[in-house]
Amino acid sequence: MKKLVTGLFALIAAGAATAHSGHGAAATLMAGLTHPLAWDHVLAMIAVGAWSVGALEARKRWQGPAAFVAAMIIGVGLGASGLSLAFTETAIALTVLALSVMLLLRKQLAPALGLGLVASFGVFHGLAHGAELPTHNLISSYALGLLVATVLLHSTGIALGALLQRGSQWTWRVASGVFAAASIALLAAI
């Protein structure tokens, strides 16, 4: 558990980077795979997976990531069609903060409410991704890479949640605190 906590704090120490610095015309699979690997997306997607383990029945753990991905796809379409919100970056950082609270309250939060929140967070992340999607083709190798990376990050979160389940309530509190600190760092960087 000490290694897990150390690793989570290392995420914060690595710096608060956001994924939305522009991609130019790159529409490659690799560009799509690497786009969500900035800390704002990594933290949110890992937290969704971990929350799903802590809050949902074992046979329903897939619902958190599925809600996020489905809503993210809608957000990508909206962002690619030109919808832009001035506060998207702030909203994304706030999703990490909200997810840290959800991790802490995982058992007290009604699953339907939690899934609704996760889906709304997916829309904001999708808007940001869609705004930078190469304009010539919504269904591209770039979009496939984006989707694959998202699913892999959710899977990492599920694995993290499984590790946290083996620990005590304290381990969930520490993880929640790490995600909250990261979201504050992200907000400060905007």
C-alpha cells in the first residue's frame, strides 16, 4: 500500500499538464492513443474505474466506464461540430475534484446518481477531445486511438480500485485526497 500511495503522489509531483494544446492535422492512431495521456484525463479516467469498483456491485463495474465512454463520444461529436465552452478546461479539472469526493463517498452515493455524474464528466472530456479532433474525419484512426486509450485508463482505474478494496477505509481516504490534491494542481495550472 505504501508503494501505491507513493505512486499516486508521484502523479501530482510530475506536474499538472492538460491535454489540449492542439494537434495540428495529426490524425494518426498514435496521436489518438497519446492524446488522453495528459494528467487531467488520466486522473479522471482512472478515478472513474476506481469509483466503479468501490461503488458498484462486481457484476456492474463496467457501467461507470461505459457511461463515461458513451457520454464522451457524444461530447466528441459536439466538440467536433463546433460546440465550445469557455470553461471546458476548468470543468475537466473540477471533474477530478468531484471524482475524488465520489471516491470518498463511494458507498453513500446512490449508484444511479454516481453514474449520471460520471456521464456528465464524460461529456466535458469529450468536448475537449472533439474540439481538437482532426477536422477531416470524425471516424478516424485518431478517434479509435482516443477510445482505446480511454478504455485502457478505465481498466487501470478498475485495477487500482481492486487494490484499494483490499485495504481499509483509510486507503480510500488517501486515494481520494491524492485525487483532490491533483485536481487543485490542475485548477492552479489553468
